[in-house]
Amino acid sequence: MKRVMIFALLLGLVGSVQAGVVAEPVEYREGSTVMRGYLAYDDAITGSRPGILVVHEWWGHNDYARKRAEQLAGMGYTALAVDMYGEGKQASHPEDAGKFAGEVKKNMAVATARFEAARALLTAHPTVKGEDISAVGYCFGGGIVLEMARRGVELDLVASFHGSLPTQHPARAGMVKAEVLVFNGADDPFVKEEQIAAFKAEMEAADINYTFTNYPGAKHSFTNKDADAYGKKFELPLAYDEKADRQSWDALSRALQKIYGK
């Protein structure tokens, strides 16, 4: 494993991996589509541990999702940054990102199958306690993990960071097994007040254990340090917010610790 990590470092596939954390690209399949993920865990920890799925922003499976997986591995989890587009596809322009995300969202049966393929891979990993699986997602990925919860996928917790809220498949009472966390930028123009109200009404009608947190002044993509550069380059209302990033991650950490004792 350490040789694999060194090889990945030489290829530039791993950023600043924490000491003890093994991180490596992985391939898996959903039907005939090859999915290219990224698995991270601390090999200094003995025994099994919970697994966390990380779903990427609309830009695709990039370094940001991988760094979040490494961060979770450093906290004692095994984390898999999943690939929802297939072939590790990434967008370099919002038009392509919107197209890739739209293709997945318009066929939620395929999206669910891809998510389940990633969950199966993570569950089968020898470091993972199979029944202890949660998921986090960013932007596009935040909307995806909420959809997976609505569809009753076996997850303990889902956390959406600056993710989309509307759905064509509202939660039903008794269907959602996961605790739901939503971290939203109060100044995010992509998330409308009426969408927030509808989401809260949906959660309450289905009697779901959920928390919705609005961060004053935070815009879309507030957890991603590259957001300012993306926003400037493409004239989009994106901005990193250090305080909201830290507070939302701390809230996630506490919620996971409450469930798993880590």
C-alpha cells in the first residue's frame, strides 16, 4: 500500500496526504461504465471503521473531492471519493459541468445505481465496518446525497454542503433511514427562499431527523478554496468563506462522532 501511495504521489494524484493515510485511485463498474474513484484510509488504525462516501461538485471527480476523502481518513474513517459521471470525467467550463450534472440528474435510476456501486465497493473494503456508511456531497454532490436519502439508500447520515434542494421524488415517512444535515450559504443565489421553505416542509412532513444551517454572508461553493478563482474566471457568484467552511465541517465532525463515537 505504501508503494502504491508513493507511486500516486509521483503521479501527482495525491496532494498533502496526512501521515499514516493511504490514498489510491480505484476503479469499479456500474454496468458497462468504468467509474474512477479515490479511496483513503489510515493504515495505522487496526480493525474496521465506518466508511464515508464523498460526492463531487458539478466539476466532476477532481482534487477537491479527493482532499475531502483524505481529510475524513485522517479523522479515522475510510473514505471513497466517488465518480458520478463515469470514466473520472471532469469539466473545465460551467457549460460542460452543467451538461454532465444534468445528464445524471435526468436519470436518477442510473445515478442511484452508480451511487450504490460506489457504496458496495466501500462496504466491501477490509477496513470498513460494512453497516456503518454515511455520505457527504458538495454542490451537485450535495443534491445527490439528499436524493439517495430520499430513496431509502442504507446510510446513517447524509450531509449536503451548498447543495441543491428541489426534488421530483419527495421524501416519504418511513423511507429515509439517514440523519440529514444541510449546510447552506444564506447569500447563495442558486438556492431560493421558497426552495428552502419547501425542503423544510418536506423533511417535517416525512418526520425526518434533519438540521438545516444557513451561514450569513456565505455564497455558493463556500467550502471550496478554489471558489474565488472559479467565480472570477466565469463571472459566477462563487466565493470561499473560511468561517462557514470551518463551522460546517465541525458540525459534520460532531454529528459523525455522535453516531460512530469517533
